[in-house]
Amino acid sequence: MSDTAIAIFVSLLMVRFIAMEAIYQRARRTGSGLRFPVGIGLRILLRVGGPIGIYTGYKMLGESATGFDTVVAIAVALLGSSCILVEPGEITTGPEGIKQKKCLGLQTRFVPWERAAARYVSGLREVLVIGRNGTFITHSQYHVGQEQFLHELTRHAVFLQGAQ
């Protein structure tokens, strides 16, 4: 019981550390805008943890003796694959608007600057940008350079609710 509690405690500390690590990184300048990737710690955790989870589920499935063991092995493999698929996407800004690529670059969202609005919740460290057609992009606590992102929104005259 205590081994499980220690593992859960270490996991929670690791996620909190990784969220704080993104605060101290800055966005990268591109030719026409800025790139806001996910913090390096979370990228490493998800991109390494995903294949490890899939492999662990595969090995557990080969050793399963009961139906419960099979269900747990499948759940571990699904968690590993979800690590790869649900990684927060990189956000880029350019002269035309904001773009986010998710799911290994297969899903792309685009919000043009004109008539876009944003909501900023400082306690959650999250900025939600909504376009005129309902498309939304969330700059979460796991993305780098939140102050730069807010500055980019004000520079392009996006209505920002909740800013000080």
C-alpha cells in the first residue's frame, strides 16, 4: 500500500514540477511570429512515457493469467497511447492569426486575428482564444511564454477578458 502511495506522490510532484518548468522558458521567434511549444519536461515525459506504457501493456498482456490482469494490461497500453495522442500541441502566431497543431500534427486549428476574443484566468495560468467561427485554442500552463502570448494578443488588438 505504501509503495503505491509513494509512486502516486512522486507522479504528482513530477507533474507539478513540469508545469512550473514551462513558466521559466520563453517562446521562440520565427520569421513572421512566435512559437509556443510545450515545456521540454512534459514533451520528454509524454514522448518517452507513451512508448514505455505501450510496451509495458504488451508485456503485461503476455503474462496475464486472469481477466482482471488482461483489463489492467489493456488499460496501461491505452494510457501509453493516450500519452502520445493528447500531448498539448505547439502554438504558433503569425501575421494572419494563431495556429495550433495537435495529435502528431494531424489536427490543426486556426484562429484569425480579426474578431477573435480571449479569456485569461491568472489563477489557472490559462489563456483561451476563441475565433469568430467557434474555433478555440488554449494556451495552458504547460506551454512556454504565457506573458509573451498575452503581449502578442494585445499587439494584434484581440479583446482580452480578465487581463489586469
